[in-house]
Amino acid sequence: MDMKVKQYGMTRAARLRTMLNSPQLEFIMEAHNGVSARIVEEAGFSGIWASGLAMSAQFGVRDNNEASWTQVVDMLEFMTDASSLPILLDGDTGYGNFNNLRRLVQKLEQRGIAGVCIEDKLFPKTNSFIDGERQELADIEEFSGKIKAGKDTQRDDDFVIVARVEALIAGWSMSEALKRAEAYRRAGADAILIHSKRSKPDEILEFAREWDNRCPLVIVPTKYYSTPTEVFRSANISLVIWANHMIRSAVPAMQAAAREVFAAQTLIGIEDRIASVNEIFRLQGADEYSQAEKLYATRPVAHAIVLAASRGDNLDEVTRDRPKVMLPVGGQPLLRRLVDAFRKQGVTELTVVAGYKADTIDVPGPKVVVNPAYASTGELSSLACALDAFGEDTIVTYGDLLFRRYILRDLLEADAPFTIVVDSSQRTLSGCGDLAYTDLPDDRSVFGHDVALTEVRSWCGNGEPPQGAAGRWIGMLRVNGAGARSQLNAVLAQLQERADFAQLGVPDLLNALVQAGQRVKVLYVHGHWLDVNDHEGLHRAGDFVHAELSFGAARA
């Protein structure tokens, strides 16, 4: 059942039929796609005219059946989804003979279209306002047969077929127009659309007087637009179609915007005069999607575990009363910047493993667990304190990291159970770090290749290149999927049986995973991150944040 039946108590076809038979004058407005259909409904109209001219124009083709009927029907489906209004399709000549119309009616009913208007010209048609006098009309009997075929095909008794009489457009007499209209009425047409290209409504009003309400009468006052609407009421017109004004109003606005932006090479001049991006989101139904996502989305929520138990021994007095993750960088604690970076990528379930001066951790949002033995244990002991925080998609990260947002984004998009981030630009070190060895070094041509970790070695040196190192592991690991989480728990449990477990770090966990036969995928980056291990690192962190903010401002 049409969902809109529940809203209005009748089908869209029944509502269109009611409008045609209403004792008062009714109006429908042209729409040509989903967003224009929604705008028409929000404006207050009770129905939509799916204009052949407008739909052809939005496809960028001429109004002479260059857009196929299947393309038109596909667009109509978007329009019925976007709006609850009944839609009357401008069906041209029915896209062929009686058989083409039969199939068209079937497909329109399947998509909830309320009715179709067909005109008594030959296929392929040409717009009525282009050399109308030279356009041939269909044989009366042939067109009447087409109407009968359509009525016999429809399954919903309320589906509407409107017969459009083109005699006046083609320069024929009033008597010919009336003769055709009567034949079409007898063939089963639910309404007659009488068309005119004159700037005055005289012949339309004459036709209406002679027609004398034999069945509902529809008009399209595109050319005689200055006629007061009360004149149509007095003439007992049933339905007025505003036939192409949505597309025509959009075109000059788009032309002006394009010209202005091209000339000015900036958006400043037009931004206040166009719809906001949020308004487009609203018309697209973004809010409804967000609500539905909360109800139905089964995607696992990404978690993050931040290892932040250490004081930062190389930072001396600046960490006397707080851990290094609470040191200010660019006016905000380092941990706050890390938490915000995760939130911007949709990771809102965060757990921080604290230790030194844990009571000074004051960043809103994440849950804080404490490793009470932080002074005598390593990273894996801290990680073990947070095993309950693991979800099906979890990132384990050191708490002293800063990074450009694309690094976390790409890590979250990786498709492997285990993924680490390796900076291939750091194959040598001055100081200490964790060097990664892989099965495919990064020569900047392996983008998209499946690279696996073979080993992580902690190393301190003066820049001499270790043999075969692919780069430096930056301190980020992603564990994705219930199976990966189970494997990690099993390997971690084995490590806990070792006498030296209290001294082990995350690199030991990575090596144990590889030795257990788990493939750890490597995501290569080339800089764009840093860690804060000493005063020099803290100074560079300020520069890093300043550069990132400047970059973001430039992009905005």
C-alpha cells in the first residue's frame, strides 16, 4: 500500500481524481526531480505536474522524446519518494501507439503515479510552442483507441487519463477542437486539457462555454499568464497547471551564479544569496536518515584506547604535577587534541589508561581507567587494564601523538583485522623508536598494495640506517572485527604467562601476533605526525598544531 494512503486516507490517484472533480478551482505546479517535488509540496500545492519540457530540460535534451520513457519513469520514482503529492505526468503522445501506452500505464501505477496526460499529436512529438501550426495531429479514432487501451489497462479505478487536445495549437477550428474533445471523453478520458498559445484566453474561454462541463476541463495558461485567476473560476475550469515555472526560475539563478563566480573567482559575492548547504541537507532528508541510523544501523561503533600512564621522564619539571598528556599544546592539553581528533572521525567511545598523576586527567568525554602499577610496568600491563573497553573495532594508540586527520581516517577505512601505521620517511632515527620491517618496503609506488608487517624492533641510534627497516611505527594499531579481538585476547593471554610480561610493550604484542600467524596490515604514511617525548618534541608540537590550524583556515 502507498505509505501516503495512511497519511491522507486515500491513494494519490484518488486525491488527483478528487481535485479534478472538485467544485472549486484547483492548481498543480511543475516539478522535474526529487528536490523540486519536495519544494512544491512545502509551498502548499496539492499536486504536481511532471512536465515533459522541464524533465527534458533537466536531462539537457530537447522536448521531442529525446529522453526515453524509461528515463522519465525512473525520475518519477525519485519524485514520488521525495513528495507525498499526487503526480500527473505529462506523457506526451504516450511514447508510441496503444501498446506503448498500455505498458506506460502499468509502470506508472507501479510507482504510485496518479495519472498521465497524453496529447493527440504524432510520435515523436515536438513542443507545442515550436511551429505548432506545422505539427500533425493524430487520427481521432486512433487516439481514441489509445485512450481506451490505457483505461482498460489500469488496475486502480482512480488512475486518471487526461486527453490533451492540440487542435487550437495546430491552427484548426474550434469545432474541430470540440469534436476531438467529445470523442476522447466518450473513449473514457477522465478530463480534457485544452491548450492554446495565444496571449489572451479568448479561445480557451470560448471552448469552456461550448464544452459546458461535460467532464473536468484542464488548462495550461503559460502564454496567457496575465489573465486574472478569477476568470478561470468563472469559466468553470477544474484544474490549472503552472507548467514549467520551477525549471524556468532555476535557470536564470544558476546562470547568474555561474557567471559571477567565474568572473570574481570567489564565492563571497553569492554565498549570502544562495541556499545554505544545511538547507540542501534538509531537503534531502538528512535529519531523517540520522534518526533512522540510530534505530537500524548495525555497524559496530569504533572505540579507542589511549595509553597515557607514563609521566614523560624526559620532560623533567614540566611534568612534576601532571602527566605529559596533560601538557598544553597550542592552548589545549595534548590529550584533549587527541580526543578531539578521534571525535571528528566519529570515534566517540574512548578509554584513557592513566597512571602517573591520574587525578589530574581532566578531559571531558573519555572514560579513565588506572594502571596502579604504572611505575613498574609497561604498555601491555596498561592495555590489559582496558580489555573491557575493546569493541569490535578498536584503535590502540599512544597518548602523546599528534597527527593530520587523514592518517586516522585512512586507518579507520582499512579492511584488515589488524592494521598499523608506519612512517616510511623515518627509516633512520636520532633517539629511540620502533622500527617496522615489512614484506614490501614503501617506494612510493605501492599505494593500494597489501603490505604486511614482519617484525617491530625497538631501536635507539644516531641516524645509522638499520638494515631493511621499512619505517617507524608511529604508535597506532587498529583491531577490527570480533575474530581479531578474540585473537588479540588469546595472544595477550599467552604473553601474560611470561615472566617478563610487566616489561613488555605494544611492539611485543605486534610481534607475537605475527608469530601466531596473524597478518598485520601496514598503512604507510610520509610524515604528518609527531610524538612528544622530550622538550624538543613539545616545542615541535606547538609548531605542528599552528601549521595544522593555518592549513585548515586556508582550506575554509
